[in-house]
Amino acid sequence: MTDADWTSLLPPLLAIVLAIATRRVVASLLGGIWLGQMLILGSWNPLTSFAASLDAIVAVFAGAGDARVLLFMLLVGSAIAVMER
């Protein structure tokens, strides 16, 4: 898939619908990433898409700036969870 068309709306729509239906946000986001990789690769093989999704997630942590932002968000979320108790 090289051009943006209506199929580019499917991954976020899947993530939103799954998050509302299951109330599991992380699993819903992973489902959206998986569908996005399936559309990018152009193959409907779920195992290949799963492997590509894992590679994309690991690639995010390769950049120092991205890793710092994710760690900061994790720390802020942990602090909020502790304060709610």
C-alpha cells in the first residue's frame, strides 16, 4: 500500500472499537498496529504481520529520544496510579 485511501482508517477504527468493546486499551492498540502492518505489507498473512509489528515496536525503542519519552510517560502513569491509592 503506497497511497493513502479509506483503508488507512481501519487500524485506528479497529483500535477504538476494540478499546470500547473490551476496555483493554493496550491490547486494542496492539491490534491496531497489527492491522496497520498487515495493510502496509500488503499480505494477509497474520504471522508475517505479527512479526513485522514486533519489529516496528522494537524499532521505536532504538531511538534514544523515543525511549526517553516512553519512560517518562511510564513514570508519570506510575506516579498517578500510586497517588490514586
